[in-house]
Amino acid sequence: MHVAVASHQLLPAKGYGGPQRVVVALVRGLAVLGHRVTLLAPPGTRVPEATVVAVPPKKLADPALLAACVPRDAEILHAHYPLSRAPGSIPFIQTVHRNLKPGTPLYPNSVFLSRDHARRHGSLTFVYNGLDPADYFFRRFPRRASQYDLFLGKLHSSKGYHWAVEAAKHTGHRLIVAGGWRPSFTGSIKYVGEVDGATKAALLARARCLWNPAEWDEPFGLVTIEAFLSGTPVLGTRRGALPELIVPEVGALCDTMDEMIAAAEAIHTRAPGACRARAERLFTHVVMAEAYVRMYRAVMEGGALPPGLGPR
């Protein structure tokens, strides 16, 4: 199959760039499955698994102009940003990477990132994000109670980073905070700034656990599967997609900070192999690509998107 993938952001990502990393992972996954990919993206994009066509952002945003950039032999277009209408006559889908404002009409042929994300937008269609396991260090050794905890993400109240900070202050347990914006921490809390690549992979692999105490409805929660690919368990809240990702074998779901502090006492007893196995079964670039190929074929053959498939 020849798939045209459209991204309005430069690829690969500079810095964290969650959606951009998912698009690159999808391109890789499609290539592994033997599909041909043309990537329509801003000038400067470099993704070796695809034929890159540089398209100025203004053209990407206009469905009619975008349609003119799609190769004639492409069989489907997959956009990763909002399109208000079909880009010409080619079959297409679009992935919604964020929460839409309440009451916003659904864009045509929308695919969401989790069952909860789809449900909150009045849909049943979703595909879980996936990442390439080769980008992460899998630490097989059992975690020790003395290892540091890790918070990785935007230092915004909606991400709940203050839960991890307050817990560290309360217990004295070591915590590393990695993310944008420079706060002032003391004692057992160490701030290392925004990290990516091998530095981020090493932090994830060496951590006792990852804190993801989201206080908003996460469409997915990419950092959670990054931890699982590293063999690291996750402490999360029952918000958004997190209950679909985190099961007792690989982490704990909590409703309050006190519950999370209590759960943290034994979080390191989860087996690294169980964390990695869950990610490899459900959240790799190839698994994601297979799920999207299912969506492509449904649209090409019947013109409608099927419901998403949850954990198998």
C-alpha cells in the first residue's frame, strides 16, 4: 500500500514533541510492514523510512492545496492535524492528537488516541499510540527501593508534577524532575531540565518508578509507555486514558496523593519484564501501524471507520 502521511510539524521532533515522535514511529512501523510512505511535511523534515515531500505550512493547512501535493499513486492520505473537509477525492483519515473544546463538531474521518479520548468526543474510533522499542533501554534487573523516582513532562499543574514533589518532601525519597521551565527545588528533589534521546532513555531505565499523576483527561499518556518500554512501572491517576494503559502488574492507579504515597512503597516490586511485555504487545510502532492499516482498509473499502480495538 502507498500511504501519504501529512504532518504540519517539522520532523523529527526537536525536544519532547510527543505527536511528532508518534508520526515518525508510524512511518517506521508502516515501512516495517512493507508499505510505501510519502511524508508531506514542512521543509527541513528528514525521515529516512519515507519519501519526503516538502510542503509549506500554508499549503498543508488548505485541503485543496494539500490534495495537489499528494502523489497520484497514493492510495490513502493520513493527516495528523485538523482538516475541515476532504482533501480532494483520495480516501483519508486524520488523527486527533489533543482534546477538542466541548461542542466542537467532529472533523471528518477522525481517529482518536484511546477509548476514553474517543468516548469523550462522541466516537468509538481510536488507535493507541506506539513507539519504537529500539529507542529505549530495557533494564531487566529488579528495581530497588532506594532508586530514584522520576517525573518527566511539562511542569504544569494539569500534569500533577506537584504531587510527586510533595510526596518526595513528605517521604524524603529521591525524585528527579525532568521537563520545561526552571523551578526551584531543594533537598531530595533534583531538577535536570528538559531531556530527550539517550539522556531521557537512561533516566527512565534507571528509575524505580515514573510518576504520572495527571489532573486532566490525557488523550493517551505517551510517557507511560516510554516507562513500560524501559521496564519501569508507573504511578498514575484514574484520568483520561491512563486506566487503559496501567494495570496492576505494571503500576498503580490512585485518586489522592496519600494513596499514591502508599502505593509508591511497593511500586518497585513490579517485574521489569511485565512492563516491557505489555508495551511490546500493545504499544509499539508496528502494533500501531497494523491498527492504522486496518483503518485505512476500512475507509478504502467501505468509506467508514471501524471502532477501535482495546487491549487484547
